[in-house]
Amino acid sequence: MALSNNSILHDVFKKLSPIIDEIEIESISSDFVWSIILGVLPLTPEGERNKLLEISLKDTTAEKIDNIEMITHYAEYFIKWKPDYRYPNVESFSQALGQLIKYVSTDPPAEKQLDRLKDLYISFITDYYIDSIKAGRSVSAAKNASFLAEKIFTDNMEIKARLNEIIS
């Protein structure tokens, strides 16, 4: 039996799919996926409740896995065919991954499903850093990666360590 995914995240992507199909994915900005994630799983100031994230945490394991697979599919496309190393996209990808880590944090099978996206993220940041070195912006790229590690991935030692390894 096919999965009936009733999550908010899936619903938003499902409603946007016809638009994506109509205008073709090649025409879409590479931060498109991150913007959707941050719209559904928004960032909130520290100490404030994130009602949308709390609702999404109630998604079933199967829904979370399905959502992560869909997001990873889009991420693979954008990273391979439309890499965008401008800082706003780098930061949006980082924030979106941070929110997805929170989204799956109490669900080990869903956390495992996120491993591929984490690897894609680290590969993307590595390429961003290399591209920045070639363009003579190694100092700012190192500061940016350090900021991401310290501010966005404060509670995720795995990503934090991997980011710090890139710039060391």
C-alpha cells in the first residue's frame, strides 16, 4: 500500500509540484527548496515557541522519511546542476538543514534518512570553500563556515565538527 503522506511539508511540496513542472526545474532559483523548508519549519528567536515545527514533529516516521527523500532529491539536482555559492544560498541551505535536523531529532529512522542530505551539504560547503579560495575569498569563506558551525549547528556536533574540518 502506498504511503499517505499528510504532513504539512509534503502538502506544500505537492501543491508546488505543478508549478515546478510547468516552468521546469531549470528555471527555479537554487534556494527554492530551502525557502520552502524554512517557510514550513521556520526559524524562531531563541526562547520562543515554534508552533509550526511542533506540529511537524508529530509527523509519522514514514512521513518524515518520505519528506527527507523528496528534499534530498531536489537538493541533489540543485547541487549538481545549479550550484549557487552566494552566501545567502549557503546560509539558507544551512538553516534549512538545521531545521530538518530538529524535525527528525526524536525519530532515529528519520534521522538516519537525513544522512545523505547531510553528506550533500558538507560536499556543497566544501565546494563553496574551494571556490572561494580560488576567487581569493578564503578568509571570508572560513569566517562564514565558522559562523555556520557556531550559530546554526550549535547543538549538532557532527555537522559542527565537519564544518570545522573543512576550514582547518
